[in-house]
Amino acid sequence: MLNYHELTINEPRGSPAKRKQFIVICCVMGFVLGNTLINAGAFNSVRISEGKFAGGEFVHKSLERDYVAFVGLARTVGSDAGVTEADQDGVIYSVLLDVDSSAGVPGGSERFMTGVLNGGEATTKELLALNDNMNPIGPDAFVGDYNKGDKFGANISYETGSLPSVDAGVCQFVYTGGFMSALIYQYKVFPALIKYAKEKTPEGSPLVIATTCTTRDKICTHYIPLQKADEFYLAGRAPTKEYAESLGTDSSGIDIAAAFKGVARVLGFGGKKSSSKDKEEL
């Protein structure tokens, strides 16, 4: 939209007009980015209180990918269940299984389940019936194979399971329905919830987060169970530590946090100075 080279193509290098255009463009883009971050809650505090996660029958799709993808999968599940994004609060949930970064799950390989909680027998039958019209997906399928047209995850089969009713840490945080919200959740809200749970539960307890959102109120409610977290790993899924060990260090996913740190280091914003070993590797 703002192509600096096109705007200054007829100006000599280093001219006052060129410098002014550069400053204006940077200011506009900085304003847009700042406004996006403010609207997404980047500077908001994270407040957590004790509450209850209702639990119940959970008809869901599951995926292994960076957690920013849960927003798109929630749209698909809502569309299948006839629930608009404005009405998903308390109906469509995403359960994030590998939120404990200390376990070492590679970026892009985190597991999550997104589905309808306590939608009733009719909704369960309706969603499971969609499995009959899906293209079969093998274990080596590409990400695009999961989609049907522009419908993200449409070819992922629905499963059923039962989530426990538990005491939980509860946090409500602003939601814009986009990529920026998902990023802020992953790197601001979820770490705060994890810290809270670690202070409230025995050392080594599993950590999972259940999230439900609404675009009407622009709010997501996040729950981190303080008990029975192991029962959220439905269908015999391995706990996070075992899952991380099974993956080893090989991953085809992109670790967004590591990428941001790398960019910051290149630009000189924090981070350790490169050692002689690092230079040799470069």
C-alpha cells in the first residue's frame, strides 16, 4: 500500500523531499502498528482470578500447529455448528495441550483441540456426520490438505471426548479476532496463566489452557485447570513431556518466538552479544 521506492523514484538520493517522505511513511506505519497493538491488548495487564471450568462432552477437531491457528479452526467449527463468531463464547472452546514451553515442544508442533462443549446430542450427531464427506488424510499430509477451499481445517475429522469439571485460574482478555490477538495470547497471556498455575499446583503437574472467545464483546475467557489437567489429554494423547521427547529436536515448524528474538538481535535490541563460537557458525 505504501511503496517507498515508487513514491521517491524521481527524487535524487539524499534529497530533503526524499527524507521527508521516508519520515512520513515511517510515522504512518508506526501509527498503524501501534494502534493494532493497543487494540489487541499488548499493553493491558493480565488479571487472573479463581473460577470454575464447566467441563462436559466435547466434539472437536485436533491439530498440531502453532497456537495462532486456533482462531481459524474455531471459525470452521463454529461454521459447521451454526454458531457465529459473535456467539462462540461458552460454546466453542480451544484446548491447548502443550503450553508449557519448558517441556521443549518444537514451535509449530503444539497440539490443540477445538470444538463444541456441551452442544447437545443433535449437534454431536450433526458434526460427526460431516466426517463421512471428508477427504481421508494420511499422517504425512501437507498443511493445505487439511483445508477445503478457504475453510481452514475442514478435512480434519471430528472426535468426541469428555472434559472434566475443575477449579481453574480464569482470565478475560481483549480479543480482536485476528492474528495479532493470537500472538499476544501466546506470548503474554498464556505465560501469565502458566505462572499462576505453577504457583497453585504441585510441581510437575500438567498444564493445559481452555479458551473461548466472542467478537461481540471482543473478549476471550481463558481457563487453566488447577486439578485433573491430565484428563484433558483425550483419546490417550501423551502428556506434554512425553510428546516432546517423542519429537526430539527435529521440527518443520517455525518457532515465532525464536524468530522475533533473532530479528531483535540483528537490529541490536537486547539479547546476548554473539560469541566467537556464534561467529564461527555464521
